Amino acid sequence: MRVLLAENDRNIASFVTKGLREQGFWVDHVTNGEDAFHLALHESYDVALVDVMLPKLNGLSLIEEMRLSKVNTPVIILSDESSVEGRGTGFQKRSDDYLTKPFAFSELLARIRALICRGTGASELTCLSLGDLSMDLLKRQVTRSGKLIDLQVREFALLEFLIRNAGQVVSKTAIMEHVWNYNFDHRSNVVEVHMCRLREKIEGGFVKKLIHTIKGVGYVLREDQ
């Protein structure tokens, strides 16, 4: 999952970036509204975290420009302003959520996952499943038929992307953008390598295969009929 962080406070930015990366997110951090707007226009993000007091283009103006440019990335405002009026202004600019500083990382993470779940139509906030395969996003645990499966950070992020798009074919380009944040390079085999490792871990010893390759198109996570 990819996050755009537009935050001028270095301490907060470091704290948020470190925490999200430990949770398997890819984070692009900028310190002003103009750079954030450029990235929002040209890159695909699952959620944007926007500080109100940004230089060059403040947070509320940034959100307004994003919406006028048809950028529908979910936005969480980060602000020192806790008043009802402040929250109302943020929502008028079409933000999706509002978090007052200082905040606990666990609360921020829950808000982010809620927006991502809302965007993908997922009904569960902390647990995802497909058949006998389950992911606990808070505990960072994956099990299949009750068996605990040890995944590395990037493997976990890859599986989360697949399971959120279960039944849908996702391209190599989409996987690289959301899991590695790479601009697509047809010469790279990083997706194939990690997909092979993920298959070994979640399919080894089981009859049903879950990850299917659609030749020339991409991959799909589904149960065999």
C-alpha cells in the first residue's frame, strides 16, 4: 500500500514514516504542498496524509486542488486545530478524515486502514480472508487452516494487495506501484521472485492453489473450483 505524507514537521514525519514502513507501507514524504500536489497528480496512492500548515500550498488548498483535478485519493488531515470549526472546514474541502496532533500511531494506522477498506469495499478492518487463508493486519500474522505462516515485510504487503483484490487480475505494473513503488521496468523480475516465494509459503503442503498466473496479464488470488 502506498501513502503520500505531506508533513512539514520533521519529527512527526519521521515518526509516521518509520511506523508505516514497519507495517509494510511504502511512504513518499514531502514537506510542501506544491510537491505533494505534483505527486498526487502523477502517482497512485491508497491514502494521503496532509498537514494543514504546509508551505507554498497549504493543506486545505492542496486538497481543494486535488479534488478539482479529479484526484480522489482518500485524505486524512493532520492538524493542531481541534475545534469543530476546523474539522468542518477540512470536510468542506472534501477530506475523508481528520486527526488532531499529537496522535497515537495506532490511531493513525486504524484510520488509514479504515479508509483503505472503505475504498476497496472490504467489510473487515483488521482481518482479511480467502477460504482457509487469513490475515490479521494488526498482529501481522498469516494463517492457513490454522497453520501460522511466516512472511517477510514485502511478502506480507504483496499478499495483502492480492487479497484486497481477490478474484481480480492485477498486473505486474500495479503490483510494483503498490508494493514496491517502482516505476514499471519490464526487465525487473522482482515481482516474479517474490511471487514464487509467497506461493511456496502459502501453498506448500496444501492441495488447493490460491495464486494463479494469467499469462501476459498478471496474477489473481482465488480458490480453485
